[in-house]
Amino acid sequence: MTRKLLVAALVLVSATASVLMAQATRTADAASVDVWKSPTCGCCAKWIDHMRKAGFTVKVTELEEPELQKIKAQHGVPTAARSCHTARVAGYTVEGHVPAQEVKRLLSEKPEVAGIAVAGMPLGSPGMEVSGVKPQPYEVVSFDKSGATRVFSVQKP
């Protein structure tokens, strides 16, 4: 009898864990992303498509450069970590060509950071794929409210 109860408890725990993992994945996949970008930026549009393909709902606001820089400052993006577009998801700031899997990791792990960023526009990052050009390795950095950064992940082609 004890063995049957133990097996039943293990099955219940396993099933509960599976349901919770599926819910967490659906929550990340269904997360709404607000993006601010220049009206003429094609690589930003490609990054937005990348995020949509990864399951995110994306709302886009197009701004001229001075207003876009204000959004970056308002959300604490360090100058050295800035790129061409800024996004917000679940209270975090996502700057530049951050891969969707790293945004999902951010939402899953919930670190105490203000956001994550890919500085500049590295070739091979989502939205910056160029046919016939070798992708570059690049870093995704996290940043806190004071502007301090640290490596969140290294992306290798």
C-alpha cells in the first residue's frame, strides 16, 4: 500500500511540474512586447518579426530619433548598451537585437535587473542576418538601474 501511495505521489508531482512548466512557457510565449523604433529602420522590423515568430505579441510605436533617445533614457538603458530600438516586456527593458530565447530566459529567471541589451547591431543577431556574411559572436548584457552592466550570455554563430 505504501508503495502505491509513493508511486501515486510521484506521478502527481511529475504531472504538476509538467503543467507548471507548460504554463510558464505559455506565459513567456504570450508576453506582450512594446517596441519603440525609427520609422525607417528595416532591421528593427526584422527583429519584431523574430519576436512574433517566437510567440510574443508585439506593439510597435515609431518615433523620430530625439524621442527615441528619451525612451532609452527613461528606461535606464546605458549609453554604451544602446542600439536602434527599445522594447519593454513584463517590466523589463530589452534594447537592440536580443534573441527571443534570451528574452524568454529573462522572463523565466526574473533576475533583479532593469533589462538586457545587445549593443550596436552585430551581424548575425536577430534582424541583422546578412546573406553571404559570416555572423559575429556578440554578448547580451544585463543592466541595473544604476547603469552597471554584466554579461548575461554570449551568442556564438
